[in-house]
Amino acid sequence: MKLRLMLWLLGWLLKRALRRKPRFRELLGEMRGLDWGIATEDLSIARHYRMSPRGIQAGRGLPVDLDLELRFEDEASALEVLRRPTQQAFLDGMMAGRVRLVGDSTDLQRLQRLLRHL
């Protein structure tokens, strides 16, 4: 339940940052958008975010056309990494096999640059 709430709140924070933070809007405009999602490996908890300079949409599940997916071994490992979403936390999780990246790692770096402005 905590992870579901955290992912819903993340969508709310992204939409708020788009409205209020000019640097966030600027970076998103340079990227021309990013579609990404977060899920557990068994897909029991999954949420996706479609971000563009015109707006941000968040929804349940993981569509197949996402640029980036972050898959976590279970809810506990997702909460552990997402509470401190540093590059080192993601690398440690990947090395331990608790986090799997589906997509291009440059998209992850772009996402982390955006998330700094929440």
C-alpha cells in the first residue's frame, strides 16, 4: 500500500513541478518528453508517467511503448531505493539484482536530472 501511495504522490508532484518550476519545464522542453514507468517484477504494483512540455499524465499499469521502465524485485526494495533516488542507490540495486532497468540508461539519467527539480 505504501508503494502505491508513493507512486500516486509522485505523479502529483510531477504535475505540480510542471506548473510551478520554470527549470523543470525548461528541461522537459529540451527533452521533448519522456514516457516511463515503475513496477514490481510481478506487475502487482505498476504505474506509468507520460511527460511532455504540454502536460503530465499518470496512470496504472505499464504500457508496452514506454521509453524507460524501472522494475523492482518487490515492494520493499522499491521503497528502499525510491526513498533516496540517487544514482548510487540505483546502481547498488542493479548490482544486487533488486532493480532492473528496461530501456536506455541515458533516459534514466535524464529522469534523474528532472527529478532533482521536484
